[in-house]
Amino acid sequence: MPIPFIDLQAQRQRLGQPLEDAILKVVRSGAYIMGPEIAAFEAEMAAFGEAPFVLSCASGTDALVLPLMAWGIGPGDAVFCPSFTFAATAEAMPLVGASPVFVDVDARTYNMDAKSLEAAIQAVKAKGELTPKAVIAVDLFGQPADYPAIRKVCDAHGLKLIADSAQGFGCTLGGRHPIHWADVATTSFFPAKPLGCYGDGGAVLSKDARFHDLLVSLRVHGQAVKSDLEGRTFDHDPRYLNVRVGTNSRMDTIQAAVLLEKLKIFPDEIEARNRVADRYAEGLSDLVTVPTVIEGGVSVWAQYTIEAPNRDGLAAALREKGVPTAVYYPIPIHRQGVYSVYPTAPDGLPVTEAKAGQVISLPMHPYLTPDDQDQVIAAIRAFVKANR
């Protein structure tokens, strides 16, 4: 039987009847949009992620767009991000009229290189066509970016910092979540994420009450919120007093119910993912390049990504043995036609371009059995030794 790349059914079986009861409760309640589970989940997320405020929304992409909207970032503004990531990271900027500026990544962690970021900011300022406004760092494959270094650069230039934790919610650096350094942290609840729902969903973690209030308004068509109504009277539903241009980005109540159940076992799953990662490293590190986690970091291992000679040949050999693999981001964003018009760091993105042709991800989930993992490791070892 083929080994699952991500085994969502094993997790569902573990959650069992309480999960099904939670879903059915929402179905029976009729509160399908913004039901009580939404507020309950936001409170639990805030506690887990060590953030004063959490706003749930419709997707991880919206979670990136909403803060840019709240900050008024738009045409003529530059937002710096890595190119070695999913398109949603860069997509957020054109959606508000701003320009992404692509920077390189660290060769060992695949996360944003603070030196490349500094060079890119300096280049944009020197050219004078765009105004630097923000940075989006990505917790790629589940581990935290170098937030102390990135925050230092942001502070030097007066830039906002978003931690894109779509793959990395739950990761820590020195025992702290990314929100400790970032102005906001965002995440995605796409089903395959370490903390995923049964559809689409996202969240924005933040630290400022007024900013959170703006997000609440923007999430629902720019509706009036408490701060908008101070000193005025409006005796009707605030949804019908629209004080700014917003969007429709509410998360379904059913997804919040699912996530409340999943959050209960999430710490245990993070520990299990790290055990799987440690076992991979023990079995493969003498033959291939295994992941390097930043010093003091704890990854949630959204993916376990290695570098190996003849990546395509390895993928084919593993497929023949029932072992699935995935190649993430084979074409960096800055090399894709629609994004190729945007600036890059002045020295180019050599690490990004090299890694895009080398990385391959292996089955990774909390329920990967030792026997299945041994099968993966043995197949990789056999291929590498035979093709030296």
C-alpha cells in the first residue's frame, strides 16, 4: 500500500466522535457564519500563539492582504518578501496595488536572508520609484525565520513586519512565537497545513487593539466597529454602516469548530512531527543534505525537505516503491512571468534559484509509522548509493 504523503484520515480517526459532534452542533445550530465557535476559536488561538488579538478570516491569502489594507499600503509602496515561497506571499501586494520586492534566502534554512533584505531596501530607496513600507518573512517548511535579524533591519528603516506562518504556525524561536518580533503574524488553515481545517481559512495575530479593530471592520465589508461609533448614534446593525472599503473574509463556523478540536491535540502533534524529523535526520544525514533548523528554533515540520543528487531520478525511484514526494516551488516567484516585472535584490537571488532545482520533500505527518518511515529511508539510501 502506498505511503501517504500527509495522513489526514489518521488524524480524523484520532479525533473521533468529539470532532463529528462539534461539526453536527454547528449544522444543527444554523449559525453557519460568525457563530459562537468563531470567537471561541479566536480566543484559543490567541492563547496558544501568545498574541493579544486574533482575527479569523477566509484564507491564508486574505490574512496577508488584510494587514496591508489596514496599514493603507498601496500603489507606489514596496513590500519585501522572499521569492522561494508559495505565490500567495507575493500575491498579496498586487492585490492592494503595491509592489513586491524579492529578496534571497539563507542557504541552510531557506528563510529570508537579512543581508539580502537590507541590500534590497537600500536599492529601492536609491532608485526612488517606490516607498519601502513593509516586510513579509516566511516560516518556510515550518521553521521560524531569523526574526531578531529581520526585525533589526525593519526598525532601521521604519518598516512593518509580517510573519507569514502559513506553514509555520506553532513554531518558536528561543521559546517565543514569531509575533514577539512581528507586528502581525498570519497563518493558513488549508487542510494540509500543520494546523488545518476541512476547507479554507486563515488568521491574523496582532498586538494593537486599534489595528485589530480595523481588521474586524475590513473582514466584513468595512462595517462600523466600536471605535467608529464613539460619539455617534446608530441604532441599527453596524454591518449596514460602512465606514471604509473592506472585503468579505469571514471564516465558516464549521471550520472554527474543527479547529477547536484540532488545537487540543496540536502540541502533541508538534512533538510527534519533531520525532519523525529526528528519525529522518538520523537515517539520512550521512548521504543527503537534511534540513537545518535555526539555532534556538522549533519547527512544526509542515514539510521535511532534503537536497539530493538527481532529484527527478530520486522522485521516480521512490514513486516506483510506493513512496510519494513533492517538489515545492520549482520556479521561484520572481521567475514567473506575471511577477518578473517586479524588482529583486541588487545581487540577484542565487540561493533561491539554486535551491529551487535541488529540494524534494518527503512524507511528513504526526502519524507516520516507524515501519513506513524506514521504507522511505531505505529507498532513498538505496537510490543514492546506486547513483554515486
